[in-house]
Amino acid sequence: MNLNQTKLTKSEWNSIEVPVSENEKAVLELIKRGYHNVNIKYNDVLSLMSFLKIEYSSEMEDHLYNLYFAKKIGSLKKKYECEYLSVSVSSSPAIKKADLIRLQKNDPSKMNPNNAFEYLLIDEVESVIKYFKKGKKSKWMLHYFTMFKLIRNSISQLNRHIISIVNKVISGIEDDVDICEVIENAVDYIEKNMTILKYEDMMLYKHQKDIFTVMKTPGPKLCLYIAPTGTGKTLSPIGLSESNKIIFVCAARHVGLALAKAAISVNKKIAFAFGCASADDIRLHYFAAKDYTINRRTGGIGKVDNSVGDKVEIMICDLKSYLPAMYYMLAFNQKENIIVYWDEPTITLDYESHELHQVIQNNWSSNLIPNMILSSATLPKLHELCETISDFREKFPGSQIHNIVSNDCKKSIPLINKNGYVVLPHYLSEEFEEILKIVKHCEENLTILRYFDLKEVVSLIMYVEKNNFMPPSMKIARRFSGLEDVTMERIKIHYLDVLQKINGGTWGAVYVNMKSQKKKRILPNEQIDSSGNFIRKTSSIGPGISLNKSISGGGGGALMRMNSEQILPSTESENITNTKDEGNCAIYVTTKDAYTLTDGPTIFLANNVDKIAKFCIQQANIPALVMDDIMQKIDFNNALNIKIGKLENELEDTIEKNSKGAGGEGKDKKKHNEKTDKKKDKENGKSDVGVDKIKTEIDALQSMIKNAELNETFIPNKQLHIRKWASDMDSTRSFTSDIDEGIVLDIMAIKDVDSTWKILLLMGVGVFSTHTSIAYTEIMKKLADQQKLYLILASSDYIYGTNYQFCHGYLSKDLMLTQEKIIQAFGRIGRNNIQQDYSIRLRDDEHINKLFYPELDKPEVRNMNNLFKTEKKAPDEPKMLKETVISFDLSTESVLELEEKERCDSDKGFSECENYKEDIRANAFNRR
């Protein structure tokens, strides 16, 4: 995570212009429209009528049913003798001739069943009836549950006759539905039901509906906005900007850049304030530019007047630049129409002291905007921020305090301990009192629900249910009234309720049984050791060994074991673990355990990133000969890069010298004779030759850069790698890197990064750490964004707001994290829109205890109450300064009077504010 409060680089500017995908754009448009209608639903799946693009009418609906569906429905009705499939349809509806001509061009035999939603419903109806008739309960209930959910989707112009058939089937066998069966098979019915996931409606999250509703209310307001990571919190400003001006404050610049990219994709007008010391440092995106020159050569926008910000809808700034950004926006807008959206305000608050702490307090103390949103997945609770809330109310009398808390739980991202077992509350203690404490903590932090493994949750619920270890009021039939109540979130909340209500005296039996039935989620790869040697089980005749082979003839009998031997139970039990591998489950991420990392990239968080990087290379077992060859090529390339760097500097100096010489001559001489012109042309020709010569030398050196590719045997989860390390394991979904030859050459051309990291990149492993190599960072960010890296190693400071999509994550033993930071770390995993095979692998049990037990003295709470509070003045300083600032609307040149009350933390801070406003005034007067 880059916390440097500096200006944007050229590559960062270019990155925001890359358009988002069509799917992402559809989500962004939904958020924009959702601000005006929070109940909006959107589904891009087409019904038959939408697919054919025909104007709706009941007659056309009858005609389409007869033409496309009647034959199939009639066949099913005859085959299964099912009256639920009977519908009343006009046999000859009156149809417009134009529509008939359009229909004639669509041959029913060529219709793809997947193109119309009705065909999907008919398939589900057939499956329900078929398996119901055969008495296969689990199968017909799976399709029944799927159909029940699908028919409630918002599909435009769905054929009413198909709807009628589906509803008849649902109501006809409703009495046979067993909700206990549904919950017992929730993993298949809900979590892994790709049909439901694929066709579900797009709609706003509840927290987005709440924030849009709350911010429409008049008057000053402070909103505490708490929602899980990956649920669109940082996209909410796009919706809010529909009728407000937004100042988006972010300590981590990549979060702001991600918002900028999304905002530009939906034509929002944005500006940037990064590393600003004055008004001159604020930059407008072209969409927000009002006054600018035209480039005569291209016809596009030339130079932009960045002092004119009338059109800016979203100002994106870092912490250091908040005050300049605030005054800039106040120069063009009423403060009541501005919202400050402070993203992840707890960043750096887990440290006792940090260089940004004073900046944070200055921003809070000098803030003039009466509408503020504090947004984070781990924001302290309302009752924990008494001092901050009291200070805001004192500063803005009549303020409303809103608390928006969301616990979205559409995914399961299981926690796996160091021995490969799933972590859940009911496995943590055999003392029931401890379990109650853990459950209470989880209820107060429901965002933890997404890290409950659904399979293990259901296992506990069904065991207690079937053995009557809880009151009748807690039975599934009493807690779930119908299938509409059966969701992943409701099941996990019921799990917590069950744990609290287990009958006294029965917890011991429950704990022992669940512990004994527990199985490893990640199975060890026991076919090979960490050095790549196959472990083969062989038998020989010797002490303690019997020969299980009958010997014919008169020879001696079979050799029998004479000593006794204790046979241990299955090694699946957690309490019986191979001591050699204990605590090292799935740690060999570049060799024998790589196959367990499926579906997408993995992030490995550690304090000592270099140590993990060296471990990855060491365990890769790259032969010395291969490593020497690669290192020789890297050293050769490094030498070339030094020469190229010198030539590039020389080229820049030459070009600059030539441009200055040409400029000076043109100014000094007013008359030019023919000889002078020839001499000048000759000199320019020599200069061009010099520049071309340097360029030619650079090109020649660049062409000499050697390509240093690794054999696939050493690249995790490539075909040869799998053959060596996991030939007998299930590797069908194992994820690998995708680094093309061009990227390899770019890697070799990097001149200011350790050779170890180059080798790691060749293996598909990138590193996020504090270093100065911009080239390496840019390649890393590009590969990570495109999901072309297999693994990313990162320090704990990179856990906030990383928008890359990870399917698995490791937390190293050396991480010393607070509870809030652990949850932030977990939030990097499972940000995809679909349910995949996710996991969070904890290398230290202390992280488990940190998560599931209350933390009494939270540094984030303590620091937030201290820093998000107006700084008190020294006795000899004025408590408050009041002045009237005249600002100009440069579009109409009308004069607005803006009353401002500001507290300045020091003379320096005050002078900076004054200088900024003087800049705005000066620009305004110059315009007039």
C-alpha cells in the first residue's frame, strides 16, 4: 500500500483512462440510477420476447407460447401425466402482419435454449417432476429450490403461461418440501448452485440503499458507514455525486485511482489533489475542464486551466491535500452541497505514532464541510466513538449521527488453521462459557459471518437438531417459515443462535463428537517430500513383517508376525498428526502444495517479505546450473541497463541543449542572410545526426538483452510442475501464472531491483514491498490487475483497499496485527462476483484468538477518539478566526459571499489556508 502523499505519476494518470469491462460498467450505471431509486433491480438475461425484440401484447404472448413452448410442454405433460402443466392459451391469437414477418425470420429449430430464460425454467420444471416421480428427494428438491429462486428474478416480459406453469408446480408439491433437507444440503443448494448465482438480479446492497437515503436528508450529518470489503463501498460516491459534490479522501492512493477509473467510465467529472501544497497543484480531468486551449495539430484539448473547477463532481485527494481540496471545492459550491467521503479513516491508527496522525488531526480540526461519511469495514462502533461524535456535534450544531452497518454474507471464505482444519467457534473451546463469549463477540461483529464455512456450520446445526440438544423453539421448522427465508446469511445467524441455546450439560458431548468427526479441508501431499523425491511404500521380508503369499509345494509356511503392534486410528483426526508436518500444512506454495491454490491468484501477507521470497526460491529446487545460467543473464542485462541509462541521460541532455540553442538564436537575430541560414541548417543537421546516433546505440543495446525464461518445471502449477509435484493429486482447478515473452523482456530490463525478485517474477510470484523501482512496481500492478500472477507477497501495510482479486490468502506467523487489521487482511480474499474455491490460511493460532475474542483496548478506537477531535488551542492563541471570503463563480462571474469559521492548528497551517484562498481570489480577479 502506497501511503506516500505525492503527486500522481504519468503511469498512474494513464491507468485511469483504461476503460472498465462492460459488466463493471453495468454495475456502475446501476449505482448511478440506484441513487434516484434505491429499489432498482436489473437483470440482463433475456426472455423470449426480449430476445426476439417484439413489442409486447397478450396476443403475441399466446402466439409465442404456441410457437415455441407448447410442443415441449405437451410432451412433458404426456410423459409424466402431470396436470400442473395445463394452461389455457388461445389457439389462434390476432397478430400484426409486421410481427409475423419478423417471426418468420426466426426458425424455432435454430433457437438456442440458453438464449431465452423460459427454456431454463422449463428444464427445471422437467427435472423437478422427473425426480419427484422417481422418489429421488435430494435431486428434485435441488431443482425445486433452484426454480423457486429463479422465478422471483426480475426478467422483463417473461411469458405469463410459463410463469403460471412454474407457480403451479411450486404450489402443487409445496407440502412435500422439507426445509431441514434444504439446509442440510445448503452447500449444494446455495453455495455451489451456479444456476442461481448466474441468473440472480443485480441490485444495490442494503448498505448502499441506506447511505443514499440518509444523505438525502437536509442538515449537517456524520455517517458511520460499516460494510464488508468487496461490497461496493468505495463505489458509493459515484451514486452520491448525482446530486452532491464529493471530496473523496483516501490515504491509499490506489483506492482513489480505482474510483477515478470507475467514475471516468460513466462520464463523471473528476479532479485530483495529490501531494498538493497550493492551488496550483490541483489537476482536472479533461471531462471536468471548462477553460482550455485547443491543440491545433490534433484538435483535442491542449492546456487546461486547472483553477476553474465549476464542473467538478468528485474531487479525489490524499490526506495531505484535503485542506487545499476543501477550499477549492468551497470556492465553487455551497458547503451544504458537499459531502466528504473519508475512506478507511483507521489507516495508520493501529500505530501509537505515525507521521500521518498530525495530518489527520489537522484535517478534522480545520474541516468546514458539515456532511461527512467515515467508511471502513472495521470502523469502530457508534458507542466506541463518543468523543469524535461529541466533537462533530459541537462543531456543527443540530447534526444527525447515522450508523449504517451491513453484514452481507453471500460468500463463504473458510479459515484454515496451520494443520489444515477449518476454524469455527464450536471448535475453539470445550468450555461452554467460552463458547458463549465467542458467540456474543460474533453477533457484535457480523462481518465475521462470511468467514464461517457453510459445510461445517450445517454439520453442527443438523447434529444438534437431530439429537434434540436444544429447545423446540430453536428447531429449523420454527425458525424458517419457508424457502424464501433460506439464505446463507440466515443459516449462519441460526448457527450462532443454536450455539447459545444448546441445552445445559450437553455441550461436552457436542464438542467431543464434532471434534472427532472433523476432517482436514486441505489434504497433505504425502506422495512426495519437500525436495521432490517420491515417497514409495514398499514391503520386504524382515522382523515384524509377514509374507501374505501362499507358498506351494512342501516349502515352509508363511512368515508370521510374532510381536504385537498397536494399530492407530485414521490420521484424519486433528489430534493425531504427523509430527514432522505438524503446523506446515500447505506451506510449500511453490512446490508440492501449489496444486491446492485454485481458481485465482493468492496473496501471502508477512512482515518479513524478503524471508518468504527467499523461502519460495529455495523450495523451488532450481538446479544450480539453471540458477547460474539465469544469474549470468541477469548480470549481463544489468550491465546493459547501466549503459542504456547513461545513453538515455546523454540523449536528454543533447536534446535539451539543441532546443535551447535553437531558441536563443531565433530571439537574438532579426535578420538572416543566406549564409547564416545555411550554417544553421548545417548545425541542425549535425545535431540531428548526434541524436540519431545515440538512439541507434540505445536500440542496439536493448536488442542485446537476453531472455531468461524458466523451465515450466519450476513455475507453479504449469503442466511439467504438476507432473513433478502433484501427479496423483486433483489439479484440475489449480491456478498458474500467465507471463508472456514481452513481459519477461521487460522484467530483464529492470535495472534498480534485486535479482531475486526478477527470478520470482519469472516464477509468477510478485512482491509488494517498500522499494524505489517504479518499473518493477508498474509491471507488478499490471500483472496483478490482469490476474496473471500466481502469487503476491506483501507486507501488512498492503491490506487496505487492495482491489486485486485473490482466491486464497496466507497470514504469516510473524504478523502482529490488531483485530481490525486481521479483518482487513481477510478482506483481500474473495472479492470476485462469483462463489469460487476460497480459503484463508492462518499460520499462527494467535490470529484465530484475535479474531474470535473481544479486544478490550483497541488502538484504532483510542487513536480515533484522540485524532478525530478538534485540536485545542494554546492559551495565547486565538480560539477561532472568522472572516468573510469572497469567491467567484467563474462561469457566470457572479460574486458569492461565503462565511467560514476555521480553526488552524498552527501559524503554518493557517498561512497555508490563507495562501490557498489568495490563489483562488487572484485567479478569479485575473479572469475578470
